[in-house]
Amino acid sequence: MQGWMLSPVEIEALKLSLWVSFWAVAGSLPLGVLVAWLLARLEFPGKSLVDGLIHLPLVLPPVVIGYLLLVGFGRRGILGAWLHDLAGITLAFNWKGAAVAAAVMAFPLMVRAVRLSIESVDRGVEAAARTLGAGPGRVFFTVTLPLVTPGILTGLILAFARSLGEFGATITFVSNIKGETQTLPLALYTLTQMPGGEVGAMRLCLISVVIAMAALVASEGLARRFAAYIKG
Amino acid sequence: MLDLHLIRQQGDFRVDVAFRSPEVGVTALFGRSGAGKTSLVNMVAGLVRPDQGHIVVNGRTLFDATQGLHVPPEKRRIGYIFQDGRLFPHLSVKSNLTYGMRRTVSSEQGVSLDDVVDLLGIGHLLHRRPAKLSGGEKQRVAIGRALLTSPSLLLMDEPLASLDRSRKAEVLPFLSRLCSELSTPILYVSHSLEEVLNLADTMVLLDQGRVAAAGSLEDLMNRRDLQRLTGAADLGAVIATTVDDHLDGLTRLRFPGGGLWVPEVAAPRGSRLRVRIGARNVAIALQAPPETSIQNIFPGQVTAITEGPAKLLDVQMDIGCPLLARITPRALSTLALAPGKRVFAMVKSVAVSRGHLNVPLDMNTDSQRRTL
């Protein structure tokens, strides 16, 4: 039985992972919906460039993203120094930095899911809402947003799962500090590097599988409930 | 009153339309698909911005290119009923109905939810979601939703076009009731002659983005030069009548030329009814035939004779109102017909059509207009 119990270090890594992923997803959701809406609905110069930039984390090695974050948001990075002076926020080598790394890596997944969903909304229904006296903002919140709920849920779950699994960008940007930036994958990696760490590594591995499965099942269930709701 | 002049270039297609329509009643915007009808109503609703021109509804300017004025759709107070319903799928029927109502200033609310639910017979649907409704029910809810914003003008863009025949017959009675009971003017887009005959009073004929003709329905339908555009399968005269009497399985309709007997229609006396008499179903005699199975014989005068298709001739007569007969050249020479000649026009009762929709006729009345 002893082999099934998580060690304090592992519990800490699990808690930190959930905490970091929660903030990564919650923090990037409003921006993700906004960007998805812009890409789905507006034509503007440089749109393909914006689109490409957002998708970079999907195609670049995560270490590259981590390094760019370090250069940009590190203590001596241009944006990092500015952020520190202005708001007193430091991202380097703490959990906030880990959340930012996870958010950046998960952002394209969230934007893609929401954007697809927005593109599938019947613009005629939005036009109908306009003729019924709702301004563009009200139409967005009373018609568009409710109708893209499934897309947002999918985006949230995908982004959350991606954040939980974030490794390369995190370890490059905020390093692997126990209790501060050592998330589940980082702890797992550390255990595999330690003699006698195999049992702990297997436990974390199983936990990762369970969380990922739970997230997928939850997302499926929510999508089905929404479809049932629409069908009345 | 609606007064508009709209110009808009859309690719190769140019809409340049100007007309005025009356304060009450139904104005049909009639034309083939691609004539620019939907573009036009979208501009009136404010969903599409015209390049040039103006839109004035009941004295309120909604668009004026020279002033750079373009009132956004949500501030126009124009109800729009779309061909495809466009209900909000995530809201119940009741929430759909009240969506616009809740954004209407209460002092401007002319109708109550109960009135509209009653009028459209949708009381049993209130708690359903649109996905659970039939096509006809959806369209009734869409109509109610627009009505509840108490609009100063109602736009209907082919509200029946997406419905099959039986669904059409389900919605049409509500539409005609609405058209006759509502004081709100209605702009009704259609390419179906039957619907227009059933519902409209005034007609604007659109052809390739332009107004080909505008005027009362009877005038336009009886003009031969417009036959290509009205798309009537055969030539015929449209006559406004009033239900006068029911007798022996027949109904007598009163019109300026006398009484027209038709197979019994289930409409109360006094209801108004528009009928169409095909030119092929009208025969001409020089004397009133003493014994005949034909019930309808009207004295009149030939006003014009024009050449029809396949060497046939179209005789226009005045029997108190215009009537058309299509005859052969031999009949013309035998009877020596010429403008001014006195004749008797004979119409078989069974040949009178009142549009081809199988609607109970009591729904097809506009006996009294009243405010809801």
C-alpha cells in the first residue's frame, strides 16, 4: 500500500500544476475570445501575420518559446524590467512565470477552438438581434457568446490539458524550482533522473493520465449537455 | 408612410429603387429571384448601407446619404421577418418573443405578449426551444418576436418561401389576419403571385434592381405589358370583391360589375376577397344567351384588342371594372369585335380562382382594419 501514497513533494507538484494551469487558462480566456472574434469576424491588414504569431507556439520547439520568454520577461528583459518597475510584478523563476509560459503554449489551442465556434454562428441570427433593438455589444453577449459556449468549453479543456503538460517552455523560462515552479511534468522528469525514483515517477504518470482523462470526459459531457439544451 | 430612394452597387449588380408606399396596408415587393428584393429590405432594415439615397419611415429619416445619416438597425424600430426565421436557438420561445420587447421603451409598446401569443396561436409553445418547433411554428414565433417590438414598419422577406405547401397553409391565415388587423404598414417581399394576391394591396414590381411599375395590385395585374414580370402563367384580370350571399352551394361576390357567382367559399358576408379571372375562361357574346349553364354574364364594352401569343387575341373589356378574354381570330371576325362595341362577357363559376393556396377563405378577409 505504501507505494500508492503520494510523497509531500509529489502532492506539492500536483497542487502547483493545478494552480498554474488554472491561472494560465483563466488569465488567457478573455484575450483568447477577443482574438478569436477578431480573427473570425474582421478583415484587417496584417491579419495573417497575427494569425501566424498566435500559432507559433504550436509549431516552434517549446524551448524556443521558453527562451524568448526569458529574454523578453526575464528580470533584465525589456518587458520584464518594465513590468517590474511599473507594477512590481516579476515573472522570472516563480509560479506566475510558469503560468505565463503555460498560457502562451496553450493560447493557440484555445483561440482555434473558439474561432471555429464563432465562425459557425449564423450571422443572420445576429442580424436578427440587431433589428430587435440590440446594439453590437449586446448582440455579442446575448447571442454570440451563448452560442459559442461549446467552443469555449472545448478551448478551456484543451488549454487546461496543454498547460498541465507544459514542460519545455516552463523549465527554460522559470527553471525547475521545488515548490515554486516544479509542476507535475517537471517533478516527473526530476524523479526519472533520480536513482530509486521509478515508483514516484509511475505515480505521477498515473495521475497525469487520470487528470487528462477526466478533462476529456468532462468536456465531452458538457458538450453533450449543451447540445441537449439547444435541442430543448 | 415609407418613402425611399436607394442606390447601391454590388459587384456587377446595381440596385436603384425609388418608391413611396401608403401608411397602412401591405405593399408587395414583387419580382423574380435576383431582382434585388432582399438587398432592398436589408437596406431598409439598416443591415446593409446604401451608397446613395434616403429612407424615410413615417416622417423619420433613417438614412440620408447627403447628410451622412445612417441610423443603426437597433434604433430603427423596424420589424424584420426573415425567410429562414432566425430564432435564437439557445432561448425558449418565450425568451425569443420577449427579446426585442424588453428593449422597447414601454411607452412605445403597442401590443402585449398575451395579444401576440393569442393572435398567432403559439401559447402551447412558449416553453419549447426553437429546435423542437416545426417550420410553420418557427415562422409564427418569428412574426410574434418582430411584432412585440411595436415596429413602425414590418418587413417580411418571403416569410413563406422556406415552408412546404401544408406549412404555408398553416402560416398564411395568421399572416392575412395580421395584415388586415394591424395598423403597421408592411413591406412584403415575394416572388409568389398567390401570396401577393392573398395579402397585398399595393405592389412594387422590381426588375433587375429597378422599379418596373408601382401601383394598386389590380391595376398592375391587369396590365398586359407587365405580364412578363408578374409572371402570371396565363393572362387574367384581378378583381376586388365583397362576399354578398351564399345560396345553393354557391357564393355571390359583389364587385363594380354586379354579382359574381363562385363555388361556395367559407367566408362571412361582408368579407373582402380578391379573385382572379383567367382570360381563357371568359367567353364573349353579342347578346345575352337565354339559356346557359354559365352563371355569370356581364354586359360591357370592348376597350382594346391586342395580339396575344400563338395568334390568339386578348380582348379587354370594361364591365364596371376591367376584364380580359382570350379569343381566336375567327371569333374576332365572326363577332366583328372592335373597341367601343357592346358585348356580354361570360365567366364559368368554377373557373374563378382566388390564388392557388388552399386557405380557408374566412381567413382571407380584410373587412375591417383595426389597431391591435
